[in-house]
Amino acid sequence: LSQNSERVLAVVIDAAEPKLVRQMIEHNELPVLKALLAEGNWIKVAAPANIGSGAIWPTFITGTDPSVHGIHGEWQWQPADMSLNRYKGRDLTPFWQTLAAQGTTIGIFDLPFMPMIGLEHGFEISEWAPHDVIEGQIQVGPERIKTIVSKSPPHALSSDRLKTEGPDDLEGLQKLSSACLEGIKLRGNLAQELLRETHPRLAIISFTEIHRTGHFIWHTVEPEHEVYDRDEFACLPAVGPTMKDLLREVDRQIGRLIEDCEQDTTVLVFSLHGMRPAHRAPTFLGPLLMEMGFARLADWSGQSWMERAVTLMAAVKRRSPSVLKRIYYKNLPAKTTQRLARPTMLPAYDWKRTRAFSLPTDQHGWIRINLCGREAKGIVALAEYDALCRQLESKLKSLTNHQGEPLVGEVIRTSGSAEDALGSRLPDLVVHWTNAVFESPLMIKGSSVDTTPVGTYTGQHKGDGFCILRGGPESGVSEVLLAKDFGDLISRSLSSKA
Ligand SMILES: [Zn+2]
């Protein structure tokens, strides 16, 4: 065991918007964070949210960029068999594995996308009450921790997906935010017990409730925003508890955890990405790429029997009334829904005539090039990669609605060159939409694709996060902290006064 006794408590307020947190601190609404900030620093956090929210936790966990770990969302494209696979997170090597091997006791509680590494001391608890469902089941280790965890009352996010019908479903939203408020207290209680029981030198405690509610009640945080300037939002009664009530409760719970710590414990309270207004998610990119001639669906006769079955099922699901869909998703365990949903998430493409296609997403548009030497059925030669990407970029950037407002802000390329792309598991292009895509109905100029959006989100992720850091290494802390550098910062904090 190492000689020094430096300790680190890292608390995640997942997807907490930095602006809102900062404003509440300034208005004395978060006394614990305010006191922490008075003794520490506010650091801007940059994470690869511009690729997708699914990329940020693997980046934090592994200390590597998305181009290295390859994770961008819940569904990962498999170029070897031209299909999608549910992301399981088992292959990530977390930065705390080295620390544990050196004898540091570690406690990790409900960190999104966390792999289980078989800790012998401390605790590792995955998907206790997650926002991001990965395995669809709780995992707890080591064995002796199970009793503590099983004694904790159930958290609503652990079993019920708490589906709401959208911004006008007051009852559903109230139920969601009340359950999350209650959940924050339960989480605080369990975290406190785990810390007292195991006294780890490094603890990472994650609050997931702010993430979940942020997606559904963000319209109550910025009601004046242009995205909400439409009838559906016209006469909304206030949802309570509010986002601020929830953040105040998180602040209280963090206060309890800090109180238990020794005075010189390094404390980090952070989020890796924030939240901004949105309204549902656009789904027209796939059909649009077909309309533009970049992708083509397989003819019935060209499909295998398996592909025909999949096409049929997709058609049935598309045509079933929303009430049936709701029942379909609500009454099945998350795991089953994922298994059933998978084959229908990608239409049956004619790969011989598909150069670029879209991947399922709930935020940015994701485009994958059907590249020779990478995709099993690739048709785009390496030499054509760059020109094809440029062609797609210019077509997308010229997209407007009927009023001439652009629909696309930025188009990001994830590989610097065709050669780099050969080893990439990410979408080749990431399309950032403007707020004009949230209009409904949306008419795309010069296109006849169906633009009906999906989902009930009124909040989506924004690039930056924040970190309040008290203590830590004496040097080498920059003004902007990258998500991939947290592991290094934490490791240096643990050994700073060795
Ligand atoms: Zn999210």
C-alpha cells in the first residue's frame, strides 16, 4: 500500500449546465458549492460532446479521445457485418485500474458507462439508477457491498423508465421530477453509507437525476427561448419540483458527503457537458441521404429472408399508433426493448449503391461513409473519401427551411484523412443542426422527405461542462480541463504530497 494518505472525492452532477450552476451560486442558492468555490477554482471543462453525448464518459473513463476508444453512442456501427450493436462498455480500461493495482482503495458509484473491474476493496456499483441504460441491470462489487446496496430503498430511475409524453404532459413531468428529487436523497444516503463503510482514497459519486430531468423539463429553465415560442408551450403550468429545486437538493447531499471527509481531501464537483433548449430530435437525415442519391434501399427481391423480415417489422412499427408503441416500450424490460429495437433501427440498404448513410442518434446527425477496406461491403475508394465528405458537407450546409433559414450549423469530420478513417469506428461526419430544425412542421426547401421528429426531449446537450476544484495538485491545472485529463488530475492529486 502506498504511504501517503491523500484523498479525492469527485462528485459528478451529470449534464448540469454550467451557466445555471454558476448563476445559482452567485444568487446564494447553492451554499455548499459556493463555499467550495470560495476555497477553490472554477474550471471550464471541454468534452467531445460535439461528436455525441455517448462519447464523453468513455473519454473520461479511459483518458483517451473518441478516435481511440471509438464510442459515440448507445448503438455502435459494426463495419465487419454491416449492422448495429448495442454498446456494452465491457472493453474499456478505466484510469482507476492502475490506481487500484497500486493499492489505492477505490469507490465508484453509478458513473455512466463505467466498466466493472472486480475491485477487492472499496466499491463499484454500476447502473444503480442510471440515466444511460447500458446493460439494463445493476452490478455491485465486491460481494460484501451487496448487503448495503440491497438495503437502500429503490430509486425510481432503477426500474421505471418514467416515460413522459412531452412538454404538455404535466402529470408525467411532475412524477418524473418528484421521483428524481426523492432519488437524489436516496443516492446521497447510500453514497454516505458506502463512504463511511469503506473509506476509499478515491471516490467518484455520480448524480444522474439532473441529466434525466434536464432532457424533459429544460423548457421550464429557459421558457423565453425561441425554441419554445410555439403553441405547445403557450400555457404551460410550472412543473414542480423545478430544476433548481433538484440542484439545491444535490448541493445539500454533496454537503453531507464533504462533511464526512477529512479537511485536506481534494474535492471535485463537475459535469462534462451541459444542457440547452431543444424540441424532439430530427430523423430526416437518413431519408434525405437517399433522396440526394447517397444511399439506396434494397429492392425486396435483393433482400435475404432475414432482411425481408426486418423490413416488415420496421414497417409494422412505423405504422403502429403511438399508443401501441408506448405500451410496447413501457411494459418490456429495457433489455428486451433494446434487443427487439435493434434490427429495425437501420433500414435494409442496397450496399452496392450506398456511398453514405446515417446512424441512429438522438441529437447530432451521424453519417458513415461506406468505405472500401473498412466496411465489409464498402464501395467508396480511399481516393474518393475526401471529395465525398466535401460534397456531403456542402450539400448539408446549403439546407434551408422554406423561409431560407439554414438547418445545419457545423459539419465536423472525425478523421483527418482517408487513411485515418480506415481505423475509425466513429461516424465520419457529425452534423450539428440549428434551432430551425425544431420547427414543426418543418419543410425542407427542395426536399419532400418526411421531417416528423421523434422523442419528447425539450433539452439537449451543450458543449461545455464545469469543474469546481478544491485542493488538487500544486501545479499543472490549466484553465480548461479536458474530459480525458481528469484521470491524470485525480491520480496526481492522490500522490501530490507523497
Ligand atoms: Zn443525455
